[in-house]
Amino acid sequence: MTPEVETLPDGHRWLRVADADWIDPLDTAYAAERGGRWNPPGSHPTLYLNEDLETARAQVIALLAGSPVEPDDLDPGFDLVVATLPRSQVVANAVTDTGVTALGLPSTYPKHSNGRPVRRGTCQPVGSEVARLGLRGVHARSAVTDDGSGRELAWFPARDTSRATLVRRMAFRDWWYPPSAGEDVGGPVDAL
């Protein structure tokens, strides 16, 4: 595999959907132990982030899929954590068709050409190889949007001391509900 690489923009504010009771929502240990889309259980530390607010909202919908709970039923709901990463992070591109196919995934990722979702078990060895090559993660089409339009990042810290920097943590009620038409746009979400 020869990944297509990209350098993430320095200072970008990445978003993480987090349980309100998580003490350190930027801790990479949980994903290292349990695994996720781009890292198998018991592997490398990983922090899963969303590139934008629409993808973060889609993440909540995906987390609640199959349950009778709607986002408005949540109390306290999911926090939104805003964070930045260390400078000059070079990652594998799984956004463009050429980037996705360079990773050995179908050009239709996050779905196969037959419309079935590409499973985590397919992506985990790809993420492991990307980490082995020394890249800092996988910037990918979101698997939680039906058409892959959202963007996510599985960030692999370079060493144990590499950390995402917390910019802000917002309670569910402050980030989930968009402003109404004509409402002041200087509110909390606009300050992301």
C-alpha cells in the first residue's frame, strides 16, 4: 500500500462527540484498548474526530440508531469537544477517490458498489498499516453519513506525550440546536 498523503491545516478546530461524564474526552487510551474503525482492539492510540458540525451531528444520529431515543430525549446529551492538534500532521487521504483506492478500499467508500457499508474489520488493518508507515492518521469520508459527505479524522499521536489541545467543551443544549432564522449568529456554535 502506498497511501496518498496530505498535511492537515494547522490550527483547524476538530470536533469530538463525547459523553458528558468523560473526564478526559481527548484520551486516546480507550480506542487503543477497544478499537474503532481505523484501529483494531489492543493496538495504537487513536482519537476519533469530526471535521465539522454537520458530521458531529450525524455522529450522534448514528450513535442513537436502532434505539427508541431521539436526540431531543437526551439529558444531559453529548458534549461537543473542540480541539486542535499539534502542527504539521501528515495523514493518509481517504477522502478523494484516488486516496481511498490507494488504501485498497473501494472508490465508493464508505460503501461498497452494491451499497453495503464497508465494515470496520476492513478498515482496521488499513489504519494499522498507515500507523506502521509513520503517518499520523486517516482523514476519511464519514462512515456515519449515507453518502460519505462528512469528514472524519482518526488521529494517531506520534508518541505518548503527543496530545490534542482542548479549546472548548460545550454542553449538548449549546451545540445541538442551530440558531433560528433571524437569531443572533454570535452564539456558542458560531464561535467554534
